[in-house]
Amino acid sequence: MIRKVSGTIWPTRFTTSMVERYMAEGIWTEETTVSRLRSLAKENGDAVAASDAQRRLTWADLDSESCRVGRSLREVGLERGELVLVQLPNWVENLVVRYALKRVGILGVYVPVVWREAELERVVRASGARAIVAPARFLGTDFHEMFQRMRAKFPNLQRGIFVRGQVAKSAATFCWEELAATRGHGDDLEAFEPWEVSLISVSSGSTGAPKLCEWPEAAHWLAGRGLAERLEIFSQDVVGIFCPLGGGAGAMGWLVALAAGVRTVLGESFHAEEMLDTISRERVSFVSTVPTILLRLLEVSDLSRWDLSALRLIRTGTAAVSQAAAREAERRLGAKIVPAAGSMEAIMFTQTSPHDPPEIRLGGSVGKPLPGGVVRIMGVHGVPVEAGEIGELEIRGAYTGSGYFGDVQATQAAWGTLGEEGWLRTGDLALMTSDGNVSIVGRARDVIVRGGYKIFPTELEELLMQHPAVREAVVVGIPHEKLGEATRACVVLRDGQSLAEDDVRDFLKLKQIATYKFPDEFLLLSELPRLAGGKVDRKNLASRELGSEEWRR
């Protein structure tokens, strides 16, 4: 029986019958992230649950502090069903606040800590958020001052809670430490039901208003439990999260650790040597990260300086990891690379397994859907393509997101229809083998049509990445008067390396590809521009002017 209370946050595209079926068939269960935390606090309360560079919390600590903070948030005037922005680094408080908000029915909207007023104001406007939880100061930014400026523009933004630092207390501002120090530890106040939206992730688009992506409690808990089973995370494992916790890859690392009941190590810094120090010191066995951060580890020339003997699995998500980088990472780090695919809208699509052979894990595959999810590859005429053919990846199922918060029209456009029959059109071009493994070959919008010929950027990127001088490569399309579009290869070189036009052409000739795929322009960069979520900003690369060190043919 679905029970709706005051402030219930119903998933936008889910029907009552759909939710009731998931619950009746046991696809979704009454267990939630909060009830799982309470169980671990009772069963294994003295074990360390989470740590960062400054704090270590046991399961009992995590349970107690989140309960106190949740009650304090209600006492300072926040109500069930209201929204709160969370903009924290990878600190243990970022985990505490997740449970605290869920325990009292307040919806957390998780945004990158690197965002500033221009990005935050769009989210505040779209969400109507009542409060923000942020560091007092971080990376040279005074978040308290930023809050005061935004509060003057948005009357709905009434409360600011600031972590790890003192701020002037007022009717609108509070220190985290004071909220966490309140007495009392009792039952949760109107915690989220399994079928309610309990978390919102924010897309990191380069233009326009960011989309607020709903994650129903039961759906993302199902994804976390399914992922822990697929990856076989054991009781002796230690999970290291080395990417922003607010993104998909970071959130899945948190859920995997919770499902398995193991310790989470939060990497605040994404500098290569500091990450390696943490992995070695904390005996991390499973790393959740994104390709751009994995590449930083590979920039370190002498990895033998660190004891990485405990490390056995590295999961990469958010963006595709190149085959060359995956092979190098597995060889040099001594851990199996298990790529995955997902998005803010769908939480995740597919996941490889540690038992998959190297030709699958390191050959461009992102694996198969987890139990409860279904994928298909659709052709241009709206019918599924044959195995091995390229089409658009679509997904639906019990562990996917439920649409865009407050935007039924956009939700219906993305899924085709509301309810169980809707399929999320991901925008990814992919193929599926006869045994169900999916490989993503690029984004539909990124395909380049040069003189009538289609060029898939990922194919050329993979080849360029095989050149010993190249660390990263991205290929984008640019307007061309005669061809319609031309190709621009944007390359980051390895330290101490150089690359000329003839080198590239000779290398690609050896790969026996058609000459129309050869780059028309070549852009050398010290680093690739990225959006807040870690994805490459392709629009930025396509709009840049060539400098004196670049060439065009």
C-alpha cells in the first residue's frame, strides 16, 4: 500500500501501479540507505565506516551524527519536502548530510564544489532551494560571503549551513559543528519512503539551465546493491572514491560501500601523488573514479614508490575510458579495470564484471545491464538494430532515474512517455554483441559528417591515443565551407614529447584507415577543457582559434 504523507516527493514519470508492482515483486524493497545505515550501526558500530584526511567515523558515529544533524535542520526551520543545495568536497560530512536529509524527508540537490554564483544561481532559480550546505571556505573561496550575495537575490534561499570553519552566526547562518553537537538521538522524523525521490543530481551542461535529475530512493539503492554484487565487493574490501562524490561515479562508490558494509575512503585531492599516498596508506582495494582522474595516475613515472598490493579493482564511469588507457592502467596499477556507463538521468546503464575477459573489459565494452534494467539499440527508423550494428542506446528499468524535477514536459520528451513503457534515449551511439555486452562508440551529436562521410570521433581518438607521444586525444567537428564539416584533433602530449603533422599521418597510415578520417586540423593543448562533472567541453574545443604551433591540411 503506497502511503503519501504531507511533503511526499513523488517521482515524475512513475505511476502508482508501476511502483506497486516493483514493491510487490520484490524488485524494490522496504530497505533504504538510512535503514541500512541503522542496521550497520547496530551490527558493526565500532568499525570505521568513512574517513577523509581529517576525520574518521564509525558506523555508530555516522548514524548518530546524521540523526542529530537531521533533527537540527528541522529545528532551524526546514520542512519535509523542501530542497537543500549540498556543495561539499569529499569530506565525511558529505556522507553525513546525505543520511541526515533523508532521515527527515528533505531533498538534497548535489552540486559541484567548483561551481560559483553564475552556476549556483541557475540551480537556486530552478529548484527553489531553501538552504545550502557548503564549506565555510575552500580553495580560496569564501562560501559564506557567496551565500550572502545570493540570499539578497533569492528570497527563497533562507538558510546557510557552513562546514569546517567559523562564520558569523545569525538567523540565516549556522555552523555545522553546532548542529552536529545537539543532544538527542531518537526515531527518524518522516524519513523518505522507498518510492519517493530522495536525491537530486544536477547535469553539468555547458549552456542553459542545468537539469535537476531525480533519483528515487529504491531505484538508486537497487543500483548500489546490484553493483556491489556484480563487482563482488567483499567484507574485507576498502572503497576509495577519487572523483566528486556528487557525481554519478562518486555516488555509486558510496552506495557500493554501504551495500557491502565496508569502509569508504574519501579522496579530497585529485592530485596523482596524493591519491597514491591515500590508496597505499589506507589499503584501498576498490577505486571508483572517472577516466580523466585515472589518466593522472598514469602520468606518474615510477609507481613502484607506492604499495598498491591491496588494489584489485578500478571502476571508471561518467565518460568512456580509452582502450589504450585501460590497458596501460591495468598493466601498471596491477588492478582490473571494470568500465561502466551511466548518466545523471539513468544513474547507470551497464557495468562490466571482474570475470569478463580482458578483450571485453579493455576492448571498449561497458558490460551488461544490472538485474532490473534493460537496454536496447535503436536504429534511425525506430526499430532495434541487429547485434553488432550501431544505433542509439536506450534504457529503462527499476534502477533508473524518474525524470526531471518539476518538469513533466522535459521528462516526457526524454523518455518518450511517462510510466513503465518509457525508454530513456541516452544520446549515446552504441552496439550490442550477441551475448549482450554493450560498447559505446560516441555521442550522436558528436558524429562528424565530412564531405558526406560519417566519422565517429571515438574511433579516431582511440587510434591517436595509441601513439606513444599522446596522453589524451579528442576529435571534434568544425564548420567547413566545402565539406560541411572538417575534423579537428585536440591532443595533450606526454611530458617531454613532441608531435608533427607527418608523425600523425604516418602513424594513421599504419593503422590502415581511410584517409578522409585523417585530422584536418591539429590542436596542441597542455590540458583539455572540462565541464564540472569531468566530461570534456567539446564546444570549447570546436570554437578555439588555431595558434602558431598547430596545423591544418
